[in-house]
Amino acid sequence: MKLSIRPGDITTLAVDAVVNAANSQLQVGGGVDLAINRAGGPGIQAEARRIRIDQYPDGLPAGQAVATTAGDLPARWVIHTVGPVYSPTEDRSATLASCYRESLRLAASLGAASIAFPAISAGVYGWPIDDAARIAVETSRAMAHEVGRTVKEVIFVPFGEEAVRAYETALAR
């Protein structure tokens, strides 16, 4: 499984699956979530709403993942995962790792050969970017044995120079 960095706009990538840093209600929020829903059109939100009502009436738990259409995006699917809010007093890194693990498992079950990840929880959820990048890369590498026959490429799409450096450092380890 190839791991790479492609800074820029995740909504423009022609990959099989784009991961959305969603909220538990699967409603349009801000940041990456807003960008994906705007670029992908109303079909994404309509399908997400149905999934929440039918399968997760109390909200999608942090660390889990579900898939919808990608609408007008150049991807085939949007995989929605809910990252944890960072806490300096409680270790929630297992939940953040679960976002990557469950997204990769779901991508493999869909037959996706390529997947693009934003820096989950590193925006408004406050996760320090160096640690977020480390968890993303380590978890993806650890999943290669399980999903690598299907998922051939994992692309990290950091936003901003600091995030790019964090992912470069994590990949170099």
C-alpha cells in the first residue's frame, strides 16, 4: 500500500474514496465537511441524513465510519468518520486511530483502490497536527496487511505548511 501526501483541495482528487471529517449528526458542519458537501452537491447530505435516521438515530459514534455517494465529486464515495475532540487530560488517540482503521476497512469493503484523508480532528477539534499526522500514518501503515490487497493508495491531504511538514515527518519515520 502506497502512502503519499498531496496538499491542496481534497474535493478535487480523482480517487475512489474521499474521507470526510464529519460530525456525529452527519449534518453539514465547517471546514473539510463543508467543502465536501458544497463541491459534492445535495446528494451527499441527503444520503447521510438517511443513514443517520435509519442506522444512527443518536448520531454516528466517534471512531466509526459510513459511506455515501460522492455526488459531483470526482471520487466514487465519501466515507464519513467522526474524530474525537482533543483533550489534554484524556488520551483519545485510540478513537482517532479508529477513524483511520474503520475508514480503511470500509474502503476495502467497497472495493476502493485509492482513498484520500484530511487531517482528522486537527482542525476545529483541536488535535495537535504533529500527533494527528503520526496517528494517521502509523494506523494506515498498520492496516496494510489487512486492506492492502484492495486499497493500493492512501493519500493524506494536509492543509497549510505546518500540516504538510507534520505529514512529511510522520512518513519519514
